[in-house]
Amino acid sequence: MSNPASTAQRLFGTDGVRGKANIEPVTAETALRLGRAAAHVFQHRHDSPAESGSTRHKIVIGKDTRLSGYMLETAMASGILSMGVDVLLIGPLPTPGAAYITRSLRADAAVMLTASHNPYDDNGIKCFDRDGYKLDNTLEERIEELVSSGEMDKIRPTAAAIGKATRIDDALGRYIEFAKASFPRGVTLDGYRIVVDAANGAGYKSTPCILRELGAEVFAFNNAPDGANINKDCGSLHPSALRQAVIAHHAHVGIAHDGDADRVILCDENARLVDGDEIMAMTATDLLKRGQLRNNTLVATIMSNMGLDAAIRDAGGKVVRTQVGDKFVIDEMRRLDANLGGEQSGHLIFRDFTTTGDGIISALQVLAIMRATRKPLSELARVMTRFPQVTLNVKVKSKPPLESLAEVQTALKEAQAKLKDNGRIVLRYSGTELLCRVTLEGRDGDLIEHHARRITGAIREKIGEK
């Protein structure tokens, strides 16, 4: 029988394996093979926690609230167990929770089943190493090679050598205590009214609980997942209801997550949205004032607004930019020994506390500044003045090199000639969807809008989905 994954060009994208659930590569068959491959890789690492033989190898499996999570969880677990590795099931939990539990329980690795902000009929597979960081390319490539090669087909442990699955009943409680520890000791949120849009996703229990235990009055909604309503007209990508709820409840702040709660978008007391760039500006300048921004450096992506650079520069720091994707941000943070980085989307990494993006830990850092300064979010967010920015998405039927599209390059050069040093242009394909994203930024809003539409028109004409 042929391997259904063998014809795939590449299983792992910029953020794990992702696609339509029950269609390759996000099928039970491929998940089982990935489980077997991952188990084999982590089982044979010389620096594994179980290398001494005193403990068994174990891999954590977490998931968000999608219906297809049951299918993939069972398949991944079966694959891992069939290789003689134990499985620790933690159920629905934010992605950063899975990373933390892996470190807490000294497991070899973690698998998180989520498609993040995508619709419920998508799903995905993210892998974390034992230290809570996402897998490096070398390990991903080795897992892919094993999936397609058939190298493990004859490895069949039997009897007591088969792995055992255990449900970790206190995983949620462990994560809640871990997240609360990122908030200043002895400080509470007494007197704060906070609205939470949980996106019917993985943070539906943890975020409201954490905030209430810290003393806040919490108004949570979109916190009743049914397997199909995750991210549906809610959460960080659809914040209109959050804004309305902040006004209705006279809240000090609103918090919106995506499906796996590794992102956060905030809303101030006036119902104005506060994105990842502004959160980084607030927290980085606060750390600079306290001498705690390591190497005076913030790591952001090419999508972050130029106003972020200006705010950090004025505070005595600098911004280093990477490609889009939290994996690139984290890699650069580790290389520079930076302790703060993130993306405009609200995927933020506070390395003093965690190893990956964490929506509630990010929100808690802003709330701590609000409490310490006694200033409202609207005032704190003014530390950054945003340059006009336009981002347009074009659905495409293929992803040829943009340099090969003459009409697109002509439109691009015209825009660059007009903007000169007062703006910038970013063209890139989505790593997870058939989309081309066009971002222009500059001091003249009308000018960048005009050229953004010229460039997207050229892309649509050449490779746009008909």
C-alpha cells in the first residue's frame, strides 16, 4: 500500500502541519505515521530525559476545541504508543500550556493539535521539543523523512514494550498556576473589570479563571465550544463583539484570543483595539525604563509598523526584524539572548516566563503596567504613534516567485520610487494558505492605499484565483 504522505512536497510549513481536517496531510493515517516517526526520533536522542533507562520515554498530546481533534488525538496517540513511547493526554489546553506541561513533566516532546486562528474545519499538528521550544528544521526534516521512507515499518514493540496512555487530570490547574506566576507577586487585579472573548477555543477555561483568581471581575463570552464554533465570528480576528462588550460592561480592558490562545489582541476602555505592535511598544519601553530589556533589543517581524521602531528608539532601545512567523522570532530571540519579541498579530513571546507565544501571559504583562502606573490602557498605548499601513490579501491559485511576475515588479518599483525612505513595502505568500499578502506603510495614507491596490491588481491579474 502506498504511503498517503509520500507524495506531499513538505509536511511541515511555517507553523507545523496544517490543512483541511481529514484531507491530506491532516488525516488520521498521516497523523499515525507522524506519531510513529516523532516517537522514533525522540526515543533515540542521546540527551533524552529517559536516556538512563530509569524512566520511560513520553510525549505530551494537547489540542484545541475542534471536532477533528478527537480523530487526530487518537491517531497520534496510537502511532506513538505503537513505538513503545508513553503518551500524556492533557486535553483542550492553550498551546503554551502544552509547551509548559512538557517541561513540567520532563517529557521528551509535545504535540499540539490546532490550526490556531483558522476555521474549525481546518486542523494542524505543532511539535515542541522537551525544552518547550518548537522543533528546529533538522528534527522536522528527520520526522518527514521517516514518514515517507517506510524505515520504521518493521519496528513493532510487543507485550510490555508497547506504550501506555495516561490522562493528566491536573494539566489545566498546573498551567493556571504557571501563568499566574508571571504576574507580580503580591499584586492583584482587584477593582478591574475585564471582558474576555475566548474564541470558543483552548483558552475558554484558563483565561477567565486566571483573571478571576487574580481578583478581576471577568465578563467572559464565546467560552462555550461545541467543536464547530471555534474562531467563528469571534476571537482576535473578529473583535467587533469585544469592543461592544467593553462599552456595555464599562470594562477597563478587553482581551481576545485566537483558537489555541497563543495570541492576544486587547481593547482599551474606549473600545479602541490595541494590537501586538502596541503591546510590544508598551512592554518593551517599560522594560527599558527598568533596565530589564535584555541587550536593549526587541525582536519583531517585517510586518510590524514603523512606529514601533520609532517608539523603541526614543526609549533607548532597538528593533531587530525577522521573517513572518513566531518560529523565526523565537530563533532570533535565542540567538540574540533577547527576552521580548513578537508579531503584530498578537503572537508575543516573553522569554522571562515562557518559551512560546502565550495570550494570557502577554495580557498579564500589560495589566501589571496598568496597575503599577495607575494609567488606563488608552494612555499607555500612546507610547507608539502608528504610521499609516495597508495590508491587502489576494487569493491565488499558485505561488510562483514574485520576482518572475513582470507586471507585479513594475507596480512594485513605481511604489518604491514614490515612497523612497518614507515608507516600506512587504510582499509575501502566506505560509499556511493560498494567499499573497501585500503590505505598504508610509507617512501618506492615500499614497500607500493607491499603490497597494495597484500591486494587488497586478497579482490578481497574473495568479489570482478565478
